Amino acid sequence: MKYGFMALLLCCILILTGCAVEQATEAEGLKIVATIFPPYDFTRELTKGTPVSLSMLMKPGVESHSFDPSPADILSLKEADLFVCIGGSDEAWVDKMLESLGNEAPSALRLINTVEPLAADDHGHSLAAVDEHIWTAPKNAISMCEAVCGALCEADPQHCETYKANLDSYKKDLEALDRAFREAVQGGVRREVVFGDRFPFRHLAHAYDLAWHSPFAGCSGESEPDAAQIAVIIDLVKGDRIPVIFHIEGSDARIARMIAEETGAEIALLHSCHNLTKEELAAGESYLTLMKKNAQTLKRALDGEAS
């Protein structure tokens, strides 16, 4: 009995010691903080199989354009090894937050610098209003992921080969996504989309040469639609027999419904992937799953006929 008890005690000690080693190994991995969902999701894909700690500042369902970091956010950033953000005017608070941390600020990767800025398009849009939703074009997402992989390898050379292998695998998915959008556009009977909502898809439209119309002047949640422009768009939908009016996630779709009621068009969601709801995160939605749905919805809108 005595020896049996000692053996059992020894086993427990070994198990607990093993757990402690495993936890210590995990704790030794990179601590990474991302601002919003796209850089978070890209980093999550590229760090599969490595002992990283990854978190996202933007809470599910929060209006991203009015985000204000909390003291807890600043503390998590202070403890991070790598900070992945979009940068630009939409995240103007980033520079102030990093500056406040001084020498304790982590290495920061601004993904907006990885993508060429938009110029004027061929559909009458000057693109003077900057759209920093650069990830809505899959080719841009590839450039962003390549930059993330480079930053990961620099911060953690030990797992560089894993990061590169994950990048190679994920790039194939993103390239397939790009083909799905190209096929949706090339197979359509029109190259024109109408939004009864803000329009955070300038990069998507530019990548696939789509004409677009929206009564909103910008992407901000505080922007209001132009009543005269709504009337113009209603006439355009009727004249061009547009079958689908789009709205974005987190919207009440009020303007889209108004246009649809006046024209007989249906309304549909095109998800910008800027942020997800708690339910979407719990369901395992990702940039890829949401953008695949976008490609299918876009195909239906470009190929369909108005009722």
C-alpha cells in the first residue's frame, strides 16, 4: 500500500510538472496584438502550429470608426512583442498610443504601407475620399499577409519556416478567392453595383473594374446620406434594372430598404470584414468564409435580372 501510494504521488508530480513545462513553453511564444479583425485573422492563419499569444483590441460588434483604446488595451500593447495594425487616418490613435509607451512600445507593423494607394478609376470616381479598407481586395490581402509573415520571422526566427509554410498554404486560398471574384465579374451581365449604405469597397471595385454607386459621401458611421443622391440612385436602379441593393454589416439597412421598396430590387449583405459580431466569431467565421460569401452574392447581383 505504501509503495502504491508513493507511485501514485510520483505520477501526480510528473503530470503536474509536465503541465508546468507545457504552460511555460506556451508562455515563451510571441505576444501579438492586432487592432481589428483582418490583421488579427491573417496573423491567426500564419501562426498556426506556433506558441503565440494573439489578441484583438477591437471588441466584437464595436463600431470601429469610433474606437477609443482603454487602459487595458494600452497595458496589453505594452506587454506585446508585435503590434499589427492597418494604420492611416482610421487608426490615427495608434501613433499617439505608441508614443505614450515610449521605449516600452512593441514593434509595429502598419499594413496600409504594403498596398499601393488608389488613383482615379474609369467610372467617374476621383477616389478623393480615402478608403483604408485595403483588405477587401484579395490581392491586397496577399500583400498584407506577406508583410505579416516577414514581421513574424524577424520577431521569431525560430518558427520562421512554419510561418512561411502557413503563408504558402494561405496564399493558395487567397488566390482561389481572387479567381472567384474575377469569375463572378467576368461572367456577369453588368459591371455595376449599388449600395444603399456606406461604401467600404473601393479597393474591391478597383481590383475588378466595377462601377459603384452610393448615396453616402464616405465610410464613416457618422456620415449621412444625401437625399438628392438617393433620388438619383433610385432612378438609376430603375433605368439600369439593377436587381440587388447592397448594405454592409452592422447597418440597419434603412436606406437600402428604401431604395428597394421604390424599385422592386432585393437587398443583400456584402460584408466588409472590418469587425465581426460575437455570434460570427463563435460560429468560426473568418476573412475567407465571409469573402467567399461576398463573391457568391456579388455573382448573383451581377448575373441576375431585375424583377
